[in-house]
Amino acid sequence: MDIMSSVPIFTKSEMAQYREEKSDYISVATSNRPSFVRKLLNRTSKEILDAADGENTVEDIVKIISNRYPSAPRELIECDVTTILFHIWKNGIITWKKGGNPFMSDFVIELSPNEKVRLAFEEDTKELLEYYTTSNTRNDYYSPLTKISFKEPLFIRHSMFTLNHLFFVYEKDGKIESVAIISVDWISSVATIIGLQNLDDRFIEYFPKIAEIMKKFSAKKYNKIRIIIECEGHDEMSSMLRKSGFESTVVLKKEIEDRDLEMFDYGILGNDVE
């Protein structure tokens, strides 16, 4: 689906809160998320929401904004409009006419004619639930620092709504073969892997593709992807991480629950750990 021909819809009456603030800012709170989401949006965001009437395409909205700011380059305005639309869509502030998702294709990378890596969205909730219900996953990794049950339907549904945990799926012949779960913190510039299912040598090939998708998703906010493993008994995984582009940054000796843990970082920006 082409983003420029897609039609965003903003319905003020469906917001739990819509209030004009000082300096042309507005505060918006959604009511259609499992958790209450409140955002403070600038004037440009407000102008985009005003134009998202269910009739204007993204191309139309770019023209509207360009006419208001004729000195700004068209390419810059188009980039700003699509970036803002993506972020307000992620937070449930807008929907799309006919239920389309124009951003879906931006987060898919083909590995071969029958293999791909992609970021899962709300539309994939049912497929993920079926994967966890019917698949016998093996060689799974769970972060030693979290007690989250990744296979719980409530956790999956909440993650799909809020995108506070990103589910990246590796598919072969249209079937999910492996899942990587990355926790994102809107304050930190570091995203953390908290779960991997069916971990094998394919990880070396597809994880760099996940990092490429993260680069698009984060709009340059995240500069590292981090994973923490236990030192003892995980030599194979440590080797796999290094082959995938991770670098060991620190070993924590008995600092957490009397365990030796090793931290690995993958630099998203140019694959250079900062």
C-alpha cells in the first residue's frame, strides 16, 4: 500500500482528551488502547490532524502543509509529515481509511523468495497467538532480568497495541519460524532483547535485518540493541551474538542475584557501538 495515496483519519470525538495548550501545542489522550496514552503534540502535528479528515490523502496533506510553508523544501515536508503520521498512528491517535496499514511494507525485508523478516503489528496478533499455541519452540532465550511471560495472550495483545515490546518474526514459506522480542523505552536510546524463540544459526543471517528495520522504526532514536546473557553455559550463544555483529561491553560479576552476566551491544547506526 502506497503511503502517499493512503487516507489517514483523525476523529476528535474518539479521544479521551483533546485540549489546546500554550504555544500552539495540543494534548491528546487516546481511549482505544489497553493503557492510557497521552501525547503533547506541536503545531505541525495539529495541522496534520486537522487535515486528516478521512478525505485527504497523505499527498494532499503534504500539499496543504507545503502551501503554508512555501520556503521549506518539499522533500523535507514530505519526510516530516510521514514521520509524524507514523508516530501518531503508533499511539492510536489516527486510523486509516478501509483499515489499511501503509507502513507495513516499510518494515519487511526479504531474505530470499520464500523467507522474510518483518515487524509484527496489530494485524498479526492472531497469527502470533497461534504460533505460541501450536509451535514447540526450542533453544529459547529469556532475559535473566525480566519475569515476563512472553507467550501470554494478554502480553502479546498489549504489545501489539502499544508497541512497547516489538515482535520481529522470521518467516519461511509464509509460516513463522522464529520470533525476537525487543523492549523499547521511549526515554532510553537503548532497545533490549528480552526474548528469542527457536534460536539457531539463522539468527546470524536475520538479526542484522532486524537492526535495519529498527533503524526505520526508531527514526534514529535508538542507537543500540542490547542483550544480556548468563556467562556460564552459554558459549554457543555468545559466539552466535559475535558473528551477528554484537560486541561484548561488560561482564557483571555476581551483581544481580549472585549470577555472572555478560552484556552485548549491537550498534544500529552504522553498526558502530557508541
